[in-house]
Amino acid sequence: MIEAYDDILLAVDAVSLSFGGVRAISDVSFDIRRGEIRAIIGPNGAGKTSMLNVVNGFYHPQEGRITYRGRTRARMKPHEAAVQGIARTFQNVALFKGMTTLDNIMTGRSLKMRRGLVWQALRHGPALAEEIAHRRVCEEIIDFLEIEHIRKTPVGALPYGLQKRVELGRALAMEPTLLLLDEPMAGMNLEEKEDMSRFIVEARRLRGLTVALIEHDIGVVMDLSDRVLVLEYGRKIADGVPDDVKTDPRVIAAYLGVGR
């Protein structure tokens, strides 16, 4: 496992988030260092996805602050987060089912395109040259993810495991600094999980990514992660390296339902 860098890419400071009278996140603080794989785990309803939604601007916390790349922000929309280098995959696959694998991954390049919609529609001159350059990047991602055989297949016809791989490809096409993965291995068999783990590690190594992921497979988390944050009922109950977290009595109690 590659040792994480010392400098902090993102810091969450005393963040709390409520929906009406329901407290989804309560006074949670943690950081993500450049170059690391940072796992967020916890039982169902622990606030994990809500936390990713706060990081990428989909939710705005009532309390606390977030500092990203040295700048503290009050509010940020998902589009602004994407522009600043935060890419995201989702718990439930969010792809354009009628479009091919290549075209879905191409949508990840939309923020990189400089020509207007009229030029893109005409596919002429500078716009055509730009599209060819972006397609070349997407083809490289397709090769990296070993999905050349489905590049022209509508994603709605693909099995779930391959759809998750296409969604990862779309996120990589954005060339992010911080990649947020919400249960990237949900519903996969052992072989598919091994492949996805390999792609995440290699993407980090080859592309200089920082990764934050939510994952329920504890074996995968412990093998893959540099550090692990554990949430329960919206509160932080543990945070540290995998060997320390997996032996923490509070974590054991949260997962096994004992010792309350």
C-alpha cells in the first residue's frame, strides 16, 4: 500500500446536517490527505452517503465548515465541485442507459470542452478536433478498465458489475483531484470486487488521485484503505489506520450490535 502524503487535501470541521428533526450528521471532523485512499464505513443509516453529499456540495450543512485545497467554503454546488476537481460515483448506478459505454464516458469530458453547443452539434473544424481529442482520452480509459469489448454497447444491456465499471470510467474522464466512490463494489461477486479494487489502486497510482470511498465489504476496506473513518448514527466513533479500527471495541459493537 502506498504511504499517504502528509498534506491535507480536504478537511471537514465539526459538520452537522439535519433534515427537519432528523440529525443525519452530528459534529463530525476528519481530513483526507493527498494521495491516500480514505474509507468511510458504518452500519446502514450511519450518515456515510450524506457525508459524501456534503463534500461534493449536494447538501449544505447547518453547522461546521469544509476546507478543500486550502480554501474554506461556505456553500458549493455539485457543478462547482466538479469544476474544482471533485468527481463522484453513486450508490445506485447513474448512467444514461440508452447510450453506449463510450458515449457515457464521454459525458465526463463535458466540463473540459471549450466549444459551444452549436459548434459541437455541427462537429466541424475546431469542435471536431476537440471531440477527437476527448474521445482519445476516453478510449484510453476504456483500455485501462478493460472494457474494449463493450465500448459500443448500450449500458442498459450490460450486467450490473460492468455498469459500475463504466460509471468509474465516467468519473475518471473528469480528471479529478478527489474521487468520491459510493459503494463501488455493491452487488459484485468476488472476481468483480478484485478487479474494481485493482482499478482503484492503479488509478490512484497512475493518475495521482486521492480517493474517498464508502464500502460495506470490510475485507475490501481493510485491504484497500490507508485510513478508515467509522460513523454510527451520524457520529464519528473511530478514525485511524485499518489495523487499529478493526480492533476498536466501539466499531465491533456497532457492527455486531453488542456492548451498547
